[in-house]
Amino acid sequence: MQKRFFLQALLLGTSLCATLSFAQTKPLEWVIGYPAGGGSDIVGRVIAEELGKSLNRPIIINNKPGAGTNIAADYVARSKDVGNLIFTADFATLAANPYLFSKLSYNSEKDFQSIGMLVRFPMFLVVSNQVPANNYKEFVAWAKTQANGVSYGSAGPGSPHHLIGEYFREKSGLNLVHIAYKGAAPAIQDVVGNQIPAMWIDSATALPFINGKKIKVIGVASPKRLDLMPEIATFNEQGLKGFEGYAWQGLVAPAATAPEQMAEFSKALQTALNSTPVKARMQALGVETMPGTPEQMTKFVVSERAKWGEVITKIGVKLD
């Protein structure tokens, strides 16, 4: 009898150890609300490789594109797999969508916890090589001669490219007409081909075209010149004071994630962002990493939501 009890206890202990071991090594799911191969996906995969090393845990990327990240956000907000799930929440998810959509199936303020910012994509105003302008002053002078206004492309309605374009129109006072595309790639091809004269574009998409001299850059909407392209002047130094805008991404987890788990995620993220492989790859993409605490991310998101909420409300854009 004692021997049987001993064997049962041994089997139970072995089972418990196996369960705990499985819990510790279960892959961490990283949800990205954009297709594989795009800028957001590349950023996530590069950082995930180093994050997995810091956590000593495999990470699986789960791409759930569609509806301006709303499909992915809903999936994460409803998930019960707390502790095993993180999500790239960006400009759209956290700042723009609450104003662009009358009703959302998730609450961007209540359903997610901040782990930390990931990156920001500097935004450029670029023009066709046929446009007789090389800087902001020349662009303004040329635009004022266009009786029907100047068309500018974007990656789609409500995208950072679109909203920064509307913000630019308001700040500059120019007659600009928005042309929405299904992504930045087809829009930039039409600028190269002079089908449209201008567009707002993110650094990751723009870099090959800038380096290949297939387009001209009017300016960058950053507070200071970029280390990668110091020859490109900011709009602020060209006379459009206080003009700034980025596409950006942060990392969040479901609201119910335990504090100790969040602290572990945050610490590992800072290690990943400050690693040599991540910094080198992001620099090559023209993307800026944004190391910082969860509290800093939350503060940043609050300010961005207020800024872009005002812009969206003023121009009256709705996506539903």
C-alpha cells in the first residue's frame, strides 16, 4: 500500500513539474494588426527576436490585418490567454480610431496595459521630380499657382499619412486635396510616375525612393534633423513652427495581465530596444526606437490622442 501511494505521489509530482515547465516555455504570441512583410511586421519581428532572448521564451508573430488594426485589437481585448499575449498597438489603435469610428468593440484606454513604446516612423512630404520645388518655401510658392489646388496621396483614409497631411493643410493654409490609396506603396509609385504631385510618406517606405533620387523631399515633420538623413531640413526650421507628426507603435498586453508579468515584459523590451542588432536594423530602415517606461508610453499616448482627436474632429473624418 505504501509503495502504491509513493508511486502515485511521484507521478503527480512529475505531472505538476511538466505542467509548470510547459507554462514557462509556452510561446508568447505577438499580435500585429498589419500584413506580413510590411513595415510594422518587419519592426515586430526584428524586436521579437531580441525580446525572446531576454525573456528566454519563444515568440510567435500572429498577423491579424484589417479595419485599421481593429480586428487585431478586438482579438487581444477578448483573449483569455493572459500572460501569453502582447500586441503592437499603434497610432491608429490608441490615438486615431476612437475618433475615426463611432463605435469600437474594444476600449483603447481600458482594455490594454502599456509595456513600452517601440518605434516611430518619421514622416516626409515628398514630391514628383517634375514639381519645381525643393523646399517648403518653394513648395508654397508653387502650390499657390495651382488653381485647383494640389493633390496629395496617402496610405488610406485615417492613416497617419492622411491625418498628418490634413494637419499640414491646416497649418500651412494651402489648398490641398487628399487622394486615398490602399497603402503607401501604390501611392508612392504614382508620385514617382507624376500621376499625383505629392504625398506624405513614412521613412521605412520612403528611404529606397529617396536614396534612388526617384522623388524629392520637401521636409521632415520631426523636431530635429534625422541622423540617417541630416541633409533633409525640418519644417520647423523652414518656417512652419511647431509642425510635427509621426507614425508610431507601442507594445501593450491585455489589461488583466499580472503586474509582475508586465514588469518582466517591460524590462525585456528595454533590453531588446537597446541591443546592437535592433538599433542597427532600425537605423537602416530609417526608424527611430523609443525606449522608455510604461508610464512614459501612457503619457505619450494621452497627448497624441488629444492632438489627433482634435484634428480628426475638426476635419470631420469618419470611417464607418
